[in-house]
Amino acid sequence: MKKYFVLLAIAAILVIICGCAQSIPPVQNTSVTTPSQTTQQPVGTTAPKITSSVSDNTIQIKNFTFDPSTITVKAGSAVRWVNKDSVAHKLQFADAGFSTQILGASQSESHIFAVAGVYSYICSIHPSMKGTVIVE
């Protein structure tokens, strides 16, 4: 019987020692980026100073159209698309090599246009939807 109590005492001590030796892992800082916070920029360029606010350059996607269908901005400006339709849309630029994520209802995404030019785009889900960004 004594052996049983001795073994039980040793086991209890080992459990206590092992329990005290464990450390709590550090909390990792994570951040979530929503499509409306995402901006992209051409590879190999530096981030230009934004010359106008995104709110000045917002294009609404509604009734299967881009409103306005053509927008003119200064180089370095951000343009934001907001999906006001109840269906998803996905922008695809012909020459810029840029496309958005699929934008569900009420989602938005922005893009900074660093280089002057004319940028034509469509909705790759609904190709009859067309728009143009003119960057001066």
C-alpha cells in the first residue's frame, strides 16, 4: 500500500512540474484586409503622392453599368469602384495587367494609377459592361 502512495505522490509531483514548465505562446498580431482597402500599383514603380482623394474618384457599379463610364484623374490618383448591384462583378483591365477581386454586393476596391494613359476595362463576368480611366 505504501508503494501505491509513493507512486501516486511521484506522479502528482511530475504533473505539477510539467504543468508549471509550459509557457503561453505569444499572441500574434493579425490584420484583415478587405477588398475596399486593397490597392495595387504597377511593378517596379515607387508609390506616387496621391493628388486627389478616393471619394472624388468613385465609380459606382449599378444596373450593370459603370457610373461614370469614363473618368479622368491625375497621375498618382486612386480610383474606387463600389458595387451597388445585387450581383457580383470583376473588373479586368486590358493593358494595365490589373484586375479586381470578385466584388459582391456593397463591396469596393481601389487602384492607384501611377502612369498617365488611357486604361480601358470591362467586367469579366458581364463583358458588355465597359469603362475607361483616363490618367493625365
